[in-house]
Amino acid sequence: MTQDLVDKYRIDNNRVDKCVENNVKKVGCFMCFILIISIGLTACNSDSDSSEQTVPTTLCGPFSAWESSDYVLPYAVDEEFEVNQANCSGFGHSGFWLYGYDFIMDIGTPVHAIRSGRVVYINDGITDGVRSATNLILIQHDDGTVALYSHLTNAGVLVIGGQWVIKGDLIALSGDTGNTGGLPHLHVSLHPCKSVPGILGIPQDNCYAIPFNFSNTDANPKGLEARKKYRALPF
Ligand SMILES: [Zn+2]
């Protein structure tokens, strides 16, 4: 990944997209909901006035003990990737998407399940570089929570609907579909149910992302931090 592209992404994140911002804040914004549907999953690059979006660290969470977290990093053991956006960062990770992680990855990087569960939704067939829709996987865990893996590459979904996957299984290849800001990366977030924006016909107002952290890497009591690299340790 070139530094220029990383810098461009960060600059892009400073652009204001008020309608998308309002969409994640105002359930009643019907037109914005339609916009969300039309532009695909916008987890990672919807933007807003940072003065409204910045959340003090003390209000970000609470997180469970990271050492006993049910979740492992979404890539192979011994691999290491940098977190771009993390929790409560404003920009794309605000409102509905307040919690979640963007791992900077070249297209085609293997993506592994962060927790065991059943595949409840997939979307594939979108070409990298297309911004109007994204390839994604939703996996529901035994406590009802759902993990979202998005921006996957074309033909990058390696599981099928209904399939049970084990924590650490290879499930996908990362990519650059949907609203990535032009920076190929993997977005992962956790939701209390499977309703996330961008999935046609499913309401989006009751499954806001929730905080989680990872057990197989450096200490992350408040989740992973942006601009840091994290190596996946054996688990
Ligand atoms: Zn993201």
C-alpha cells in the first residue's frame, strides 16, 4: 500500500457528506435511507463535520476484558496489518458505525472469521472500484450478534449462506468494493442483529455497531487503536 494512497484516503475522509451523516443519526430521514440503499454499504467513508462527530475517549465503550474476548483478528496467525479507522473516530466510524475497524489490506488478502457462527447473508459479484455496492458477509454468532465483513473483492466470498464457520476459518478475500475512499481495506464491525445499511429491505435503525476487542494480539482494552499495526497471535 503506498503512503500516497493512505494519505489520500485520510484526506477524503475530511469531506462532508451531510446526508449520509444524517442518515445514521436520524431514523426519520427517508430520503437518506434511499440514498444509502442506492450507494451501497457506506461503512467506511461516509463523512461529516468532525465537530459533531468526535466522541471523547471516555465515552467510547464500554469494552469487555480483551484477554478473554471471544474475537480474534480477521486475518491469519502471524500476519500483521495496520488499523486505519477504529472505534469512535468520527468520519465514517460514527453514528451507526461508531464501532468497527478498517484494516488496510491489498486486494486479495485472506480474511478469517473473528468468531464461530453461521453465514446469514452474502453479497458478491461487485467489481473492485465500484462504489455503488459492496461485497460482504454477515456471520451470526450463538449469542445473536452478527459480524460484518465488507469491501471484499469480486468473487472474494468463499462461504455460502447457511454455512457454519469456525473461528479462524478462511472465509473471504479482501478488496476495494463499495465506499472505501479508494483505499483497499477490510471493514469489520459487530452488531446486535443483522440489520445493517445497504441491505435492501432490512431496516437499519436497530442494529447499531457495538464495541468489541480481540484476544490474540497486543493489549487492546479499549479496542484496537488507529494507525497501529497488530500481529495475529496463535489462539
Ligand atoms: Zn469501516
